[in-house]
Amino acid sequence: MPKLFITIILFTSLVFATSCGNKADEAGKTTEAKPEEEATAEHTNPNTATLTDEQIKSIGVELGVIEEKQLTAAVKANGVLKVPNQNKANVNSIYGGVIKSLLVQPGSHVSKGQTIATVANPEFIQAQSQYLGVMGKIAFAELEVKRQKELNAGNAGALKNLQSAETELRSLQTLRSTLAQQIQLMGINPARLSNGKLVSVLAVTSPISGVVSNVLVKMGSYVDVTTAVAEIVDNSQLHLDLFVYEKDLPKMKNNQVIHFTVTNNPGKEYDAQVFSLGSSFEGESKAVSIHAKVQGDKTGLIDGMNVTAIISLEQNTVPAVPNEAIVTVEGQDYIFVFREHHEDETHAGHGKDSLQQNEKDSLNHKEAETSTGENEKTFERIPVAKGTSDVGYTEITLLREIPKGAKIVTKGAFFVSAKMTNAGEGGHEH
């Protein structure tokens, strides 16, 4: 075989061997890289955010603990302002007649007994005339009784005459009382009547103090006992009727404080105090009415206004955090717990790791810090359920257990959540 042909065969074999070796090395490297990538993916926790000290300082993250706070629980309810019927009045004339004068208009403040209108009727004089006539007959009847007693004392008169005189006197006295009461209902003092001073115009007076809400007659209108002259409301006795659902009823009791606002002026707050709890449901709503008396300034409040109220319950000592420590993501509330390096993997969804694994993770973390040259801190997102909010704090119930006394983010939780979201979108760096 020629030497040139042998040389070509040897060279081709050498090139082929070298090529296969390189491919094997690349395959080996690829094979060795896979476990590292799998480990990285294995230890990635989507509920954590890692921030450097510089980032923590720049966004103002502050740490604290879950505190035991005395918070006042409250129940929100809707209701309406009402004036009790005993503090409302329809003003009527006791006797029929024609309106001669109107002395008030809607919005006027009136006092109890104040004249708001006058009614004229010639028939008013008739009762007064009868009264004066009866008074004269009574005076004559009294003299007759006295005379009959004197005659009987001297055995000069008949007993039946004395008895007849006494019966007549009693009848006249009864008629006098009846007419006197009628005249008093007219607003006239019977003792001031005389033959030359009879009253033909009667005063219609207010039975309560309050504000005239409506005037229902005009000058010259004829009114009788069924005709209301005006309507008066005493707003100083405003009550608040709230509607509380069955589940909140056990929390209600007398003397609880209520803060409420009216629909047309939500910026001003008023106070009320519970004085009565309803004992039946309002229609088919499964709500029970709670009655409270409005206190303090009632300016701007009117019967029939709709209100939104907060009923303060008893103070309870509960676990709470500042309001800004809670973030809401897709309808779920969370807080952020600061995790020490050796705890990071424990709460990453892998269960309890062995001590050897923790030491390995801690070593890897230190190596990462050395390589980056920055001190990083890890925060884990923990789901919670919110409760009562008061004085800047909100009651929470942890939906996953955390170490006792664990530090949480009390300020800057929103930015930590944003950092975690950005890290999730852009990939987790190590």
C-alpha cells in the first residue's frame, strides 16, 4: 500500500476522534448544567421579594411587629331620620269658621300656645251669651234656695218647694260648667266675659313648640274640626331609625354611640345614641330597626332624610397592623414578613428542609452576596383576613402561620409588592 494513502487514513481518523471528544465534552457540560438550573428553579419562591439595603432605604421600608391593639369594632347601617308622632302636630280649629288672619308661614318657629291664625264666626257669640244668661239665673236660684230654707226653718214653707229650688240650682250650675268648658276650648277666659264684651274671633294656637312645615289654608277659607290649618314639627326630638341585619343584631345594645352622615351632605358628621332595639323584622328584608336619639347640633337635619351610619361596638384587644402594612392583590389581602436567610427556603413551599439543606442554602446566599457585593433582604407575602379598622390600624387574622415575634413591613408594603411583581415578570435573579 502506498505511504501517501496510509498517511491520509491516519489523519482522517485523528480528526474524527477529536471531533467526537469535543462533542462529548459539550454534552457533559450540558448534562452538568442541568442540575444547577433545576436547583435554581426548584428554590424560586413566587411569594418573596428581595431588596437591597439601598433599595430599602430609598423607598422608606420600615419594619415592626404585629401588635395587640384595642380597637373599636363597628357595624355599618343605613337608616332614616324621623320625628316621633308626639312631636308632630296638625293644628285644627275646635269650631268652624272663616280664616280671618294667618300669622305664620312655612319655616316659622312657634312656641306652644302661640297664635298662628284667627277664625271668625257669629255663632261663637251664642255660647258666650248663654253662659252669661246662666250666670244670672244661678244668682236668682241661689237667692230662692236661701229664701226657702228660711221659710222651712220657721215652719212657714213647704219642703217640696225647697227641694225644687235646690234641683233648679244644681241644673243651672251643671249648664254653667258645660258652657264654661266650651268657651275655654275657644280660647276665651269665661271669667273675663261681660255683657258688653263678647268675642266673635277665635285664636288657633299651636299645641307644641317647633317649626311650621306647611300652611294648609288661605285667607277667607272656611275651616271646621276636620280641616288642618298648619303642620308643625319639633325637630329637636329627631330620632334615627337604622336597619340592622340579623347577623349583627346580637352586637347591638342600648346606649351605643352612632356616627352618621346624611346623603345630601356627606361631609358633616352627626352623633346619636341607641335607646331602643326593635323586636320584629321590617317586612321581608330580614332587618331589625334600631332606634337612636340624635344628639348635639341638629342644624340641617329634617324628618325623612336618608342617612349612612356607623354603630360603635365594644373595644376589643386584637392583633393589628398599620393600615398601610396591608396590600391587596387580586382580591386577597397580604402582609410582608421579613425572612432571615436560613428561613427563606423553609417557607418557599418545600416543607421542612433538613439542617444540611439549610446550611447549603445559607452558604449559597452568602456566596451570592459576595458576588454581587450587596446585602439583600428577603420578604415573604403572607395572606391575611382583615377585620375591624380604627385609629389607623386594622385587625388581621393570619391565614398562614409565621414565627412568633416575626418582623413585618409596616411601611412601604406597596413598594415591596411592586418589586415582587416586577421580579416575577422579569425573572428571578440570583
